Amino acid sequence: MESPPPPKFVAGQDREDRISALPDHLLLDILERLDLREAVRAGALSTRWRRLPKHLSRVHLNVGQFQGVVPLEAMDAFTSAARALLNVVEGQCERGALKVLSLSFYISSPHLSSIGRLVVDVVSLGQTQCLEFCVLLPPSSNTIPLLAENGQQFMSFSRAYPVAFSWLTRLTLKKLVFGHSDVTDLITACGRLRHLYLSFCRLADPFSALKIDVPRSGIQELEFSFVGCTGIELISVPKLRRVGCQNWIFENPPVCFGYVPELCVVQLFSKAKEWQVPFALSECLSRTGSAMNLSELYLDFLHQMVKLISAYHSNIFCINIPYVLLYQFQLCIYVLAADLDSA
């Protein structure tokens, strides 16, 4: 059976009509690969494309994609685009419902409520598999008082929209100041959260430790970079599988592990400051029930000295890890340093 001839286009016909003649699944694939501004524009200009956004399975929207003289103008454009893309899925329960939603936005009180309501509408359909927030600070908000104010605004935002936050699976927070229990409270409130990344964040009292005690949380990955506190204490994080700590600006050891029975991977990347004294991994890994499933350790101290101590009756190496632990798991160590001292 012969296939039907391709559609004929007259000379000078609008180029958009050629694309619009494609099947829906191809148009959706094109939309999901476009810059989101272009996707919104396509829906506004084309009758054929206007009904497609509600069938998108993935939406990634970043405030950096929108230009504005000031951050408020960029957030105006961001919120308008989010409304155009997400409002149309309200009440839709078909198979093509949105499954992956990633939003990167500034802390901006006039816009947070709009974002919260839009996300609640989406997750209420029950189809969302991955929800990610990347919360940024406007470029002009780098003073300590503004960092603290934005941290409080974000915590108020999380409490105002508990349904939205209960669906979060990944959260990135940059340049925010938190109270002593805010991070624990946040993880507890985000029941589906699996990954948390804190970058250039700090505690309101920088001379206190960041303590995370979430015995009922399913969080699996924690990443810290330039966190302002005296140390990080993971008191009880039973589902935690990976921890990364980069460029810590407090005393050693950077992380102390409490109850983390499923921890598999630890990554420590930093150049030691002159005032930081050397530390043994036994200081943070020797507690009962701590890291008994640890299998990968990544170290990068930027060409500074790392001392390897051979384990008794073992062919593997450890770094001041108690022998009793070495008999209970096989530890693979990746040392990204130029100078090694083996004993």
C-alpha cells in the first residue's frame, strides 16, 4: 500500500505552517527542547500550538532566561511565563500530564504566592514525579541583613504552601540565612525530598553547628558548599546515601555522622586554611551505627598532604579509620591529591 504523498506547500507559505503540520508527539518533543520563552511565544502565536503546552511532560523554567533591568522585572516575566505554561494543566488528568517541573527563581515576595499557587495546582493532579526548586538571591541582595530577610521569606513561603513543598524532590538554596532548626524543619516538611544542596548559606548564629535530625525523612543526598557555621552534624538521617562537602570555612572535621546506616558515598573537597588543623576521618566516622555501608570516599585537598594508613591484615588502605570498621565493609578511596604519604 502506497503511503500518502507529503502535503504540498505553496511558495511563500508561512514557515510555521510546515512545522504545525507535524504530528503532536513531534511538536511536543520540539517544545520540550526549546528555550521556554520560545515555547510560550509559540503557544501565543499559533492556534495549533496553543493547546500543546498542557501536554508537556517536562517544564524547566529559569529566571535567568528572562531579561529585566531589575530583578523584579525578570521575575514579572518569569511568573507570566509560568502562568502561561502551568495554568493550562489545571484540572487536566490525561496521560500527558506534567511529570517533571523545575523552577529556578529569585526570592521576591510579590511573586512567591503566584508560584506557590501554580505549583499546588500542578501537584494536585497527582501526576508529578519530580519537582525541583532552585532558589536564588537577586544580584543586589548580598548584605547580611538582606540575606537574613530572604531566608525568613523563604521559610514563610514553605509554611504558606505545605502541599507544594510536600511534593518537592530536589531543592537548591543559595545565599540564604537560616535559624538553628530551619533546615531540619524544611527537610521534615518536604516529605518527598531526596536531594538538598546548600550553597553560600549560613546560620543566623555563625558560631553554632548546623544540626540535621530527621529520623523520618527519606532524603538521600546532601550537598554543602561554603556553609557558614562551626560544623555540620548529621544526627539522624536514616535514608542518606551520599554526602558532599566542599570548601568548608569552619574547623575540622567538616562533617560528623550520627545515625546514617545507608551512607555509601562521602565527598570532601577543600583546600585547608592555615588555621585549620589536620583531622582523622575517625573523628567523624567512628560513631556506633555510622557509615557501616560506606563504599566510596572521594577526597580532593588541592595538592595538600593526605596520609594513608594501611589496615592490618588487609590489602586496602584507610585514612585513620578504625580497624573494626574495615572488617565490616570494603572501602574504595579515590584521592585526588598530588602529595600522598603512606605509612
